[in-house]
Amino acid sequence: MHRSGFINIIGHPNVGKSTLMNALVGERMSIITNKPQTTRHRIIGILSGEDFQMVLSDTPGIVEKPAYKMHNAMNSFVQSTFEDADLMVLVTDVLESYQPEDNLLVQLRKQISIPMFVVLNKIDLVDEAKLEELKTFWIEQLPQATLILISALKKTNTDLLLSTLKENLPEGPEYYPKDQLTDRPERFFVSEIIREKIMLLYHQEIPYATQVIVEDFKEDKTVGGKPIARISATIFVERDTQKSILIGKSGVSIKKLGMDARLDMEVFLEKKVFLELFVKVKDNWRNDDYLLKQFGYK
Ligand code: GDP
Ligand code: MG
């Protein structure tokens, strides 16, 4: 018998959803940094075995009070996860606390037809007594869910989680070819790599004020006949001051960004990369319907 299905992972920013995705899928496909709200898009990882296929999505963090149109668009991704899931996974960690009347818990209590899992992450950070307390809380809050305690970072119980999810998948076909890891094109990963480097290299509001568009991605050959990818990308910011920070004094910052991104791309694409970066100011892109659409939020 072949089992397959769509597994939707939800939860607040920073609880370890991307880390868990990576532990399960074993390929770097979501951004992991210690800043909240790094995952804005719905990312799908595919995990296949001889007799099963899991299509995993890591939803953007749930934003309780939408401050911008972008946040509204993010929340509508979350809504859509309730609609198309075979299994639902709520990821929480030992550090955050939920109120019983929390909107998300209220929504989840209503979902009685979809098998649900509460994954309590970062158990490496607390002692037994605290774990017992948290277990009691979650069993009370979502009695229909299966509770699994893990450390995504240390890979504690991630195999148990995987086998539990597998057992609960419905009988179903291969949705994607078995050797395929994601349904996103390479272009998407290239822009995610640039975004990740921006997160790592810049501080304060810069990462949140930027958006990356890969304008061009061409496979080419060098003079010596070796494969090379020619990539050009534009980084949009909201203000001139942000543009100068991004570029840095005599361009040192953007050079570092370009170099770090290029090295990761070469590993990811397994070929040489020629990368060109441009910085453009687009006033207030977060509230611009047209731009949000271009950036893939709609
Ligand atoms: P997301 O926003 O839910 O996708 O969270 P991330 O996967 O980006 O993780 C947020 C932070 O928590 C990162 O610094 C991770 O290294 C850290 N983290 C994730 N899982 C664990 C874990 O099991 N134990 C510990 N100690 N830290 C973790
Ligand atoms: Mg994430």
C-alpha cells in the first residue's frame, strides 16, 4: 500500500518550523535565522520513500494584528492551510505560552476531521518538571491531537515524528516524481539565498524593508566550456537611507553580500555562478497591491 498526503505545518515565528522542515526533508529549503518572520512564503518540501510521499509546507508565522497588507496576505496563506491539509502539525516550543482562548487554538479545536499533531519543540532547553507541565497543558487544550516532544535542532524524536506522520497518511498516489524535493524552481532558492544573506549581514529594519526579485537566470557555458549560471537580482528597499546602508561605504557591504550569496548558490546549483545585484528604492512596497503581487504574496 502507498500512502501520501499534504502535511501543513503551522505555528508562531521562531518556534523552529523551518529547522524541523530541514530535519525532516534533509535539504536546505527554508531560511533559518534567529529573526522572526523570515519565512514569508509557503514553502513545500517533499519527502518520499518507497511506500510513501509527504508534501510538507511551512507556513509563514501567524501575525495576530496585521499592520500591513503584507501581513494580511500572510494570514490568508495560513487560512488556506486549513483547507487542503491531510495532516495538520502545530509547532510550538517550550519557551512560548498560549492562552486557552488564543484565536489559533480556537480554530484548531474546531478541526476534528483532520488528524492533528502538536509538536512541542526545543525540549533540550528545559527540565522534566517543566515538560510535564507543558504536556498537561497541551493535552487539555487540544485533546484530539497527538502530542510529540522533540528537539528539531538536536534531532531528538524527529524519527518518531516522521514515522507517526507516515502511519497517519491516507492511502494515496505519488503526487510528484519520487526524486523531486520541491515544486519551487531554482530561481526561488536563489532569491531565498540572497534574502538569507541579507538577514545575516544587516541589522534592525533592513531585512524587513527588503524584497528580492531574481530578474534573470540563464544557464551558460564559460569560454572553457564549463557550465555557469548567470543570475541578476534586484533588491528593493523602501528608502534612500536603506539603499545606502545596503550598499555600504564604497560598496563594501553589497560586495560581501554578493560574494556570500554567490558561494552558497554555487554549492546549491553545483556550478559556477556569475551574480549581479542591483538595489532599487520602491517607496512603501508593503502597501502596494501591484508590487505584492509581483513579489508573490497574492
Ligand atoms: P521558525 O520561525 O518557526 O521557522 O523557526 P526557525 O526554524 O527559524 O528557528 C528559530 C530559532 O530556534 C533558530 O535560532 C533555531 O536554531 C532555534 N531552534 C530550532 N529548533 C530548536 C531546538 O530544538 N532547540 C533549540 N535549542 N533551538 C532550536
Ligand atoms: Mg521559518
